[in-house]
Amino acid sequence: MDDSSPPLSTEAKTLKEAYDALNRNDIPGFLRIFDPQVERVEPSGFPGSGTYLGLDALKAIVELNRGKWAEGGCHVEGFVTAGDRIVVLVHVRVRLRDETEWREGHVGDAFIFRNGKVVYFRTFVDREEAVSWAGVVPRQVP
């Protein structure tokens, strides 16, 4: 029985490294994958919900949100790729600075790459919606 996984694409490796940087609180390391004109969409109901244009705006919202973490992280559980669209299946488990309880959930982070950089980054609370956005017919996304 072969338990090996297929090799990750360049973009998937890049995204995995970016999440690792975010979890280390290395904001410059996280931001290095983004195009200067990136569009970031945070879902409705999130503290920073809305659309942010450009690297400076992305940096500001990432620093604000990441700065609230006392501990925890965003852990990559898998990738769904369809053409230039990649969905990262993420398990979020963080404890905020002012809280004793952990916050936990599963999201789908959607990305579009152009010329090796992310030009679009959107978080979906519903992973199946994220996979549909990528153009893949969802089949019970974990």
C-alpha cells in the first residue's frame, strides 16, 4: 500500500511556507507572496470584514488580526487546485489575548496567482463554497 502524497505544486509550497510564517508571527515572511495590487476579501461577520486593496492594506489587516493572538495558529490541512485558483483548507485554532477560551474553526482560503504572486486572497467560512468558487464540484469537504 502506497501512503505517499503527490508532490505539492510550487504555489502550494509557497502557500504552506506563508502559513508557517504567519504562525511564527513573521508578517514580512507571510506578505512576501502577495502582489502589490492584491485584493483581500474578509468574510462577513469577521472583525475585519470587507475588501482591502493593495499590499499596505493587507499588511494592516494581517497585523491587526495576528496581533490579537495570544497563541495558536492557522494549520494547513489540504489543497484544492483548479487552474490558477487554489483553495487552502485551514484549521484555525487560536486563543486571543483577552480571552481564556480557544476559538476554533475550519475555513477555505482562496487564492489566485499571477506571475508567481498572489493577486486575490479570500476567506470562505464554508469550505464547500470555497471549493465551488475554484470551479470544483465539492464532494464532502472535511
